[in-house]
Amino acid sequence: MLKLIGRLNELFKEDKTQFHESLANEVRASRFLVLGAAGSIGQAVTKEIFKRNPKKLHVVDVSENNLVELVRDIRSSFGYIDGEFKTFALDIGSWQYNAFFEQDGQYDYVLNLSALKHVRSEKDPYTLMRMIEVNIFNTEKTIQQSIGKGVKKYFCVSTDKAANPVNMMGGSKRIMEMFLMRQSQFINISTARFANVAFSDGSLLHGFNQRILKRQPIVAPNDVKRYFVTPQESGELCLMSTIFGENRDIFFPKLSQELHLITFAEIARKYVQSRGYEVYECASEEEARTLVKTLPEQGKWPCLFEASDTTGEKDFEEFYTDKETLDLERFNSLGVIKNDLDLQEEKLKHFEATIATMKKEGTWSKEALVHLFHEMIPNFGHEEKGKYLDSKM
């Protein structure tokens, strides 16, 4: 996988070696709850915790099938632990989850990996409202529950797209960070911003696998550059932030020769070649759909590489803004954004009240939500292009 994303070495190898003992000791002595545990990042985090033999590990996800696969994966790779390991197929926004947490709630660390992560989720006002509910209000709720049970530390994953956001997904995570700031008065909170997780469920790279399996063309933008981490690296980064992050810290991968920007088209080329095919560039979707019926037998795979023209795509990625304070000395490959307490109470109350009104009335528009995000985030860079990823192959 590293070669496909243009790398030769793991990102956090030196940090893992340096902090191996203290990380293992803390995990072994602690009780964990992982929310959104069956997603790509959630699975990676769960495995990083499990293999260090925690005292207690409970995992929650709305996807019953993905939880089953997570258990099979863990049992097949690591076997068993001395502590308690249980899975719960629950929606963390539900009353059933509330009852579960109220009956137990005895955790040292709560890690929230649940999120609507796709830029395409902003295409309609209803999915967009669900993204707000999941990314912001479910986070707020689970923090308050953690405070009520005396949880020692709360971790919540953010995104590089929260730094100078240009799409509603990144904007929702930036607003989530503002809510985290308010609750950091009452519980220690840390988070992480990091790059695209290579071949994670639903990602374009994961789609490459599906296109080959289904004998379909591969399509990728040739002008959008992204940083990539492996699933294991995403789990390591989240766990390091959970255990070693101080209150209000945001962890991110430090830029180095090991982590560099690469276009989706470059990865597509590497991927097609790794599957034993020669890339055949097509001029249109129709040509690609037609040629996929015959080219594979000739050792070629039809690909379409075009410039991005959809709403929400950022030309480049960044992990922090020029106004944020950085600690680049503590870790070898991890940077830390250091945040002082910065309460924006009036903005948060305005956001809560506006969303509550929309819910009560039962009707809202995307335009109203975009306007609300502009009120919350200075210089929010959202640009509506009128075209979304669902309208393309």
C-alpha cells in the first residue's frame, strides 16, 4: 500500500519506538469506549488498542455487518485479551445508546470516530443536516455524557479539511472543534487532523478496488493533490493523541519527505499497474464504459483522468492555519497544535438556536445552512459550483 501512495516508509515508526512502553502501559491499565468503531479509522484505532491488551474495550457502531467483520479481523489477527471486549450495534444518537451509556459509562477514555466524512454529503439539505447532527451534535452529546460519568479523556477525530475549510464537511468539523473548546473546560479533550486514509471505505481509492472487481473503468481527477496515510497510521495517530495529547491539543502528521502530496490520477496509475494492467487513457465516460468490455483481455484498463469541477474540492490540503500555535519538537513525525481556551459562546448559542428552529419547523434549505456556516467561520471558503460528485462516473 505504501508504494501505491508514493511512499517507502511508515510515518510514525520512530515515535512508536520511543513511546512504545509508556503507550503500552497506559492502554493495559485503562478502559476504552470507541464510537464509530466499524468505520475504516475506527477499526484501525480499535485494533491498535486491542493488541495492547486493555483492561476493557467496548466498541459501538451503527453498522452491524461491519462490526461482525471487525471481530473476525481481530480474532484472526490478534486472538484474545485478558480484559473485557464487547461490541454494540447502536446508533450513538439513539435512546438505546443513551441507556447503554447510562447503565455502564465506566471508561477512562472515550474515542469518537463516527462522522459523515464525504464532501458529497453536502449535495442536499437533508443529508447535510444529518452531517451536522452526526459531526457536531452527537459529539456534543457524547462529551456531556462522558463528563457526567467522570471519564478522564475524550478524543474526537477532526480532519485536515477543518483548516481553512472550503466545503461543508470541513466546516462542520471546524464548528465541532469550537464545541470541543467549550467542553474542554470540564474534561480533557484532544483531537487529530490528518490526511486521506488510503483505501478507506467509500474513498476514491477504495473505489479503484471495486471498479476492478466489477470490471468497470477507473476515473480520477488529475489536478487534485492529497496527502495519504495508511489505515494503520490513522489508528496510531488517533491513539497517540488520545494518550499523549494535552487538553485542547490537535495532533497532525508533520510534513516531511515521507508525507507528500500526490494526485489521485498518479495513484490510479500505480494501482492499475500493480494489478498487472497497462493504463489506457480515454477521452470520455462513454469511451471508457465501451472499452472496458474488451481492453482487459489485452492487458489494458480504461481510465479517465479529468480536472475536478465539483463543489467542495480543495486544490491542496493543509493541517493548520497561520494563526495557530505549533509544537514541532515533542515528536519526531507528529506535530501538535496548541490551543488556549477560546470561548465563542455567542456563536455557539446562535448555531444551536438556528438549527433547533430549523428542526422544529421541519424545513430548511442548503442556502440557509451555508449562510449559517459563514456566520460561524471567518473567511469560510465555500464555493457553490452547482455540480456534485454524484453527477459524475
